[in-house]
Amino acid sequence: MRKEDFLTLRWNNILTLGMGLLMLIYIYLVLTTSVLSDGVAFWGLVVLGAIY
């Protein structure tokens, strides 16, 4: 397979949707539960925001 096969609008939409859903799930868990401490939750959001 060539890299042009993966650089399509379809793959871009799939990756964006996947990353967006992961971010929304993480934000939901941070805001509604106390599983993570405030510092860990903050740095998790920073790292995910930098990647996304």
C-alpha cells in the first residue's frame, strides 16, 4: 500500500472522529468522576490537547 492510499478524506474523517470521541470520553470522566486527581486530569487534558 502507498501512503496516498491513507491520505484521503475518508481516513482523515475516521481519525478525527476517533480522536474526538476519545477526548470527549476523557473530559466526561474527568468532569463527572473523581477517579483522577486534579493535577493528573489537567496534565492529561494538556497532552491530549497537544496531540489533537
